[in-house]
Amino acid sequence: MGKQLFLILNSILLWWWSSITISKAYSQNQMDRFELAFLKNAIHKDPFGVLSSWNDSTHHCEWQGVLCSKRHPGRVTSLVLRSQGLDGFLSPHIGNLSFLRVIFLQNNSLHGEIPPQIGNLLRLRVLVLSNNLFGGPIPSNLSRCLNLEMLNLIDNQLVGGIHSDLGSLTRLKGLGLYRNNLVGPIPRSIGNLSLLQRLSLGENALSGEIPEELSRLKRLILFQLSSNKLTGEIPAGILNMSDIITFSVGDNQLWGSFLNDQLFLINNGFHGPIPKNLGRLKDLYLIELDHNHLQDDLSFISSLVNCSNLNTLGMPGNLIHGSLPRSFSNLSTSIEWISMSSNRIQGSIPLALGNLFNLSFLDLRNNFLTDCIPHSIGALSNLQKLGLGGNMLTGEIPSSIGNITLLNSLGNCKQLIFLGLSNNNLIGSVPVEIMGLSSLSVLLNLANNNLSGSLPLQVGSLKNLGKLDISYNRLTGLIPASISECLVLEGLYLEANSFQGQLPEALRPLRGLQVLDLSNNNFSEGQVPKGGVFLNASSVSIYGNAELCGGVPGLKLPRCKSPSSKKSSSTKARVIYVVAGSSLCLALLLLCLSIFYRKKKQTTTNAFSSLFFKNQFLRISYEELLRATNRFSETNLIGKGRYGKVYKGILDGGATVATKVLNLMQRGASRSFISECRTLGTIRHRNLVKILSIYSNVDFCGNDFKALIYEFMANESLEE
């Protein structure tokens, strides 16, 4: 009997204990569910419906983005809602999910402050909130999350400083605070994070010196401090870290000596020679030393031959001198980008340059290079930009090699979008092959050379080109009518050549053309077109030609004699001859009267033409007007009238002007424009503001645009 009573009591005790345990587990289970519900309620927008599964019909461990523990059923361990477009706040209730180990909420639109309750998540290992809109300071109690291995708050709007308490997170392997608004110094305590592999603090406003303590971070492979306000010398211990792959401290005020596997040291004060033993860094793939004070010859290039992964070599804007060694052509075939412009490099371009067949960008402008451009450049089939302007390159025209053969070889560069060979001594003709490069879209600049011959008919193939400059050469012949197919062209510079004949009507359809310079050629026949860019005298330059006529009055050309007036004169002559049979005296009298009338009419017209817009106006493009007035900003608005608005602006040359933009939708605006042009062009009075230029063309959208540019009178109204 006693034994049975014992078994009964034991069963009751087990039942009671299990009930308590189940009740407690259920309570904890439900607690995580409630906290997740609070998180959902803080989200205002859910464009992809990722939270639609967060409802009572399913267990919360089956909700999208939620992972639960296997050892502790119902307890949430991971929250993964990356790249879902979520807009709202991060609820403080997240701090009650005490089993959370992983939080991935990057690439959303979450805003507000990061809740300090996250510091209660003592099991947390990964916190990634990058690419959101979080503001406020970094929560100081994140230092309580001692198990944290990854802290990524990149690309938010965080303010304040970096807490020294973060140095207590000794398990941290990645610290990302890049692209925020953080200020103050880098804490020395960061040097305590001995396991740290990635440190990204760039694009903030951090100041002071780089702490020497960071030299203790021997496992670093990424060191990113660029675009801050850091000063002083980079600690030598950091520069000698052997495992660093990416070293980026550009856009600060730092100085020191080198080096690591990826060198990104632009816009600092580095000086002295470039180490000759760079080749020991076998994995080196990027060198960016732009705009420092480096003074050295190019002998270090030879050591780079050992860097088989080298992709980028950039060092423009330094004081590097000497000749390009032959080893320049033996750099890694993986190299895609070489920029060495604005240095003091001399000598010739290596003949074997074509070995670098993956090259897409080559910029050697503004140096002292001489001799011919090597024929092998045609092997660079991936080349997109070639800049060799501002050197002393020359070339002859032998049948085997020389300028024609040289430039013909460029026809193989089917990816080229920018070609600049200006300010050299190149000779020969403009090759047809260049005109066949339909990939050219930014610039073709052959200005200031000694090129001769005609402009090829194939110029019409440059359908995507924005700017063509072949000025100051010795080109002759007619402008091909095929140029009308260059519909994207915004700037055409043909001045200081020997082009001849009529100005082609083919230029008139180019509605996007903002600048046309045909000055100092031999155009000597016919009428100047009156459409397109020719409507705006300030955008067109044709001085230095002979016997051109017509065009808008601002061009100050004589009026052309029309065919109809010639036909009328012939008819009148026949009538006079008939009348002469009846009365010779009467016929002579009528003839004299006719001649007198015609001369009087011509004199009157020419007088009006010379009177109308007597002065040469400034050449101002629509683009310059945009810049001058901050895109016609309301802050530049100084007056409104019935037919338009008046904006204050500063031209590229520094002159302050008042620009009256006509509202062409207002009835009578065009008539007012013509009337005001006529009045201000013919009357001179000390109380009338001086007109500097007239713009009558199209804007960038192809819409009609008319504006009057006046001398700006401070403290006075334009109307006055």
C-alpha cells in the first residue's frame, strides 16, 4: 500500500513539473512571437509583401525571414530580411529576442535611430544594417555584445563619434562604418581587436592622426580610411603589414612611405621615390598614386613585371620623369587601366605596346613624349579611351609606317569611345578607318596638328559622337553632306583649316549642335543657312571667310541677291525694250528711274542690316547659360515680366549678366523679342542697359528657346 501511494505521488509530481515546464516553454515561445509582431508593426511599407506571412495562421518559426533554434524550440535565432524595400523603424522590442545570433537587415529604407536595446542581445554574433537610412549615434551599449564577430553599419546617416568601448569586442573580425557622418578621432582601443580582418571607416569626417595602435592588427586584409580629414604620417607598422590586400587612405592629408598589395593613396602628400621592390608583392593588382608629390624616374616599372595580377596603374599629376622603359610593354596582360598624364615623361612610346592587349584606358596626356605613335597600338582591340594630347609626337607618311598607317591601325580599336591626339605634330590625312569607329561617343580630338587632305565622307558614321575637333590643321575641300547624320553632335570645331565652297545645308538638321566654329577657312560661295544652330549668332563663328552672305543679322553679313529679283529685272528689261520702239527717250528715262529705284532699295536694306545689331555679340551657348544661372534656379531669379523672367548669372569668363528668358507660350512673346532686339540694337543711350548677346535656338530637349543677355547693373532693376 505504501509503495502504491509513493508511485501515485511521484506521478502527480512529474505531471506537475512537466506542466510547469511546458507552460514556461509555451510562454517563452509566445514571447518571441509577440516581439516579432512589434517589429512588423514598426514597418510602414512592405512592397514585396515579405511580412504577409507573419500572421496567426502559421507558427512564427515558419514566417519568412525568421529562423528558430532546434535546441530551444520557438526561440528566434536569426532575422534575415535583406533587400526587401522595407520602410519604417527598427522596433526596440528587437532587444527582447534574447536568443538572436544573426541580424541581416541591409539594403532597406529603415530610418530613425538604431535602438540601444540591441545591446541586450548577448548571444549576437552578426549585426548587418548597411545601406539603410539610420541616423543618430552608434549605440554605446553595443559593447555588451561580447560575442559579436561582424558589425556592419556601412552607408547610413550615423553621426557622432566612434566609441572607444568598441575596443572591448575582441571577437570582432569585421568593422564597417564606411560612408556615414561620423566625426572625431579613431579610438586607439580599436588596436585591441586582434582578430580584426576588415576595417572600413572611409567617407566620414574623422580627424586627427591614425593611431599607432592599429599596427597591432596583424590579420588585416582590408584597411579603408579614404575620404576623411585625417592628418599626419601613416604609422610605419601599418605600411608594412604583410597580409593587407586593399590599402585605401586617399583624399586625406597624410604622408609617409609605402606599401601593400593594393595601393590607393590619391590626393595626399606622399613624396620621394617609388620603391624599386614593388615586384615582391606578387598579388598586387591596383596602384593608385594620383596627385601626390612623387619625384622619381620610371625604373620602378621593371619590378612590376613580376606582378602578374596587376590591373590598374594610376599616377597622374605627380613629378615623375624619365623615359618609359621597354619593360613597360611586358607588364601583366591583365592590365586594363594606365593613367600617367600630367607628369614629365619623355622619350618615345614603346614599340611593343600592343602586347597589353586587354588595355581599355591609356592616358599619357601632357607629358613630353616624342617620335611616332607605334603601329602596334592597333592591337589594342579593347581600348576605349586613348589620350596622347599635349605631347610632342610626330609622324611621317612612308608606305610601311607613319601617320596614315599608324592612324589606320586605330580602326581595329572597335571599343574606343574617346580619342585625343591634339597638340602634337602629327601629319598625313585623317584616315577613313577612324571615321568608321561608331563606338566613338565622347570626343574625337585631332586639333593642333599638321593633318592634311579632306574630311572623309565617312564622318557620317560617327552617329554617337558628342564633340568633333579637327581645328588648326591643313585640311581642304568641302564639308561632306554626310555630316548631317551626326545627330548627337554638340560641338563641331573646324576653324583654322582651308575648307572651301558653300556652307552645307547638312549642318542645319543638327538640332543638338551648341557650338559651330568655321572661322578662318576659305568658304566663299553662297548663302549662310538660316536654320538650326545658324539661328543663334552667338553659337556660330564664321569670321575670316570671304563672300559669304545672308544669315541672321547678328552674323553681320551682306544680304544675298535672290533669284526672284534677278528674274524680275530681266522681265522689266524686255518691257523697256518694247517701249523703246515707240519712244527711245521715254525708254531711257524709264531705265534710269528703274536703276535709281533699285539702288535706293539696296542702299536702304544694307543700311538697315548694318544698323541692326551693329556690334559683335558674345558667343554664349545654352550650356553656358545653364551654368551661369545654376540651371535657371529660383535663387538667381531677379525679376519677372509679362513675357518672361530675368536671372542673374556669371559667365565662364567671369562677367556678371542679366538673362531675360522669354516665355514663348505667352502670346506676343516672340513679337516682343524681335521688337526689343531691334530697339536695343539700334538705339544708344546712357540710360539704356547694354545688350551683350542674343540666344535664339533650341534647348537640350529640342524646344525653341529665346533669351536676351544684358550687362548686369547692380542695385537697379532691368526694367528701369
